[in-house]
Amino acid sequence: MLRISLLGMAHVHANGYAQHVVNHKEAEIVCIWDDDSARGKAAAEQFGAPWTADLEEATGSADVEAVVVNAPTSQHPEVYKAALKHGKHLFTEKALTVTTADSDEIVRLVHDSGVKFMISLPSRTRPEILFMKQVIDKGWLGKITLMRARIAHSAALDKWFSGGSAWFADERLAGGGALFDLGCHTTDVMRWLMGAPKSVIAKVQNLSGAYPIDDNSAAVIEFESGALGILDTAWVHRAGPNPYELYGTDGYLGYGAAPGSGLVLTSTQLKVEGMSVTINPTDLPQPLSSPMDQWISAILHGTEMTITVEDGRNLTEMLELIYTAAREGREVTP
């Protein structure tokens, strides 16, 4: 059994990860740390593991082999370093860190430590996203010219955050608002599919006034390939699709471009009796194991993981570029 310490229960997904460990046949929770005693004690009672306010105890104990981090994002560097100092395998909720400089340090420390590291970016495991990567790699769209991705919900309109989740609306603790939280998913996928960014322009705003943090944004990224990316993220979304779209010199691939719609592929390279066709692909790649299952298997059985600490670093860089461009009102480069 992999003996796991939970480091922080602040994130909205913390209980889900804890339950995942409880349900896993090869893992168990042996300790819970949280600097909020009420939150930590509640989790200890819920999951039947001792709580401690001492981070050194939670990371340095010989009974602990690995840690799952769900502390506020601003605490990530401190918490990671405590775990890495003792050689503990590390799973973390996104984002990796608030700044790219901190991410670069964590990348170095992870490699120096030799631990198994995983950041939770579950979109990477979905069949539809894997198919998009496959289409790009096969060149079915020709040269990619533009990618568009939207992710949005009604968190600000309906005032989701209060009590234990209020920190999501505190820029000092969270790093940012809708873009930094929800936007991690689409930003990561775009960076993975499109490669390294060359420059960014953006608008990041507080539209609703519900919280003192961004709830609506749009960014345009120029990639080193020459392609453009359009990212829009919101907590002020009442209805409508959250699409991924790829445009290329030989076709189009969309996912979720209309409410309830699936994949749509058009390519001049796919022909029936000499005519280009539009299809709804159904024979998709198999979903990958969840990030946490990949991580546990890698530790116990030496299997490969599909998400790296560098992916976490690249995500933070993209987010920082967008916020900097919006704040300074100019085009920024890495």
C-alpha cells in the first residue's frame, strides 16, 4: 500500500482526491496536514487519518511515502519543498505555482530529487483531446493556423465561493481568478497542442463585481509555429458551448462547438470518390488512466506517466504571460 499524506484540503477538489485514495486498492491516507485547524480536523474525521498542523511532521515521517497537495496555490512552493526535501513522491492540484520563476525552481528540485511527480491536468486523458492531438500529429489539417478554446461557468454570477472556498477569490492566495483557476484546463491543452508561445496580448477584467478578482478574459497568443490561439475564460457564463476548435490549411476540427455536439472533422485529405467530406469521428483513442492513477502506478509499478512537471511549468508561463499582457496593456513575450 502506498502511504499518502494529504497536504492541504483547501481546494474544491481536495475531498475528491482524498476519496480517490481511499477507494484505491493500493493506496491509503496516513496523515492530513492543513494550516487551517477546522478544515484539517474535519478532513481527519471524514477520512479517518490523524491531522497535524506541523508540515515537517506531515512530510518527514517515515510512515509517509507520497503526498497529495491541495493547499492554496500561493502555498505550493513551500509545501512542495517540504515534501521534496524528504524525497516524497508528489501529486498536486493545478496550477503548479503562481509565477514561472517559482515553477522553474520546482522543475529543478523535482528532477534533482528523482521522485515521481504528477500535476492534475485531466483533460489530457480524454478521448476527444487525444484525438485532436492525433489529428495534428497526422497532419490531417495541414498547417495549423488557429486554435480557439473557451471554458466558462457561472461561478461569479451565482457567487459560488464562500467559507472554505473564499480563497479562490483572493488573488494573493489563488494567483488569479477565473483564468487562473478554470482557465488552466484550456490553457494547458492549447499549450500542449500548439507548442511554445511567441507573444501574447490580452484583456482580463472583473465584469460582475461579485468578487475582487478576474471573472472574464480573452487572450490572443502567437505561437512559435506562426499559428494563433484564442483563449476565453469566464465565471460569468450562463449558457452556451465551451468549444475547442482547430483550423488548418487543409481542414477544421471542432469539439463542442454547439451545445451537446461532439467532434466534427473536415479535411481535404479525407475524400470519398474525389470529394472532401465532413465526418463525426466516433472511433476515438481510449481514455488514459486518471492523473492520480497514473501517478500511483508509476510509483508502485514503474509505469509511464503522460503528464510532466514541465507541463505544469509551461501552463504557469502561459498564465503569467496573459496576466502580464492584460495588466500592462501591451504585447508580451516569454
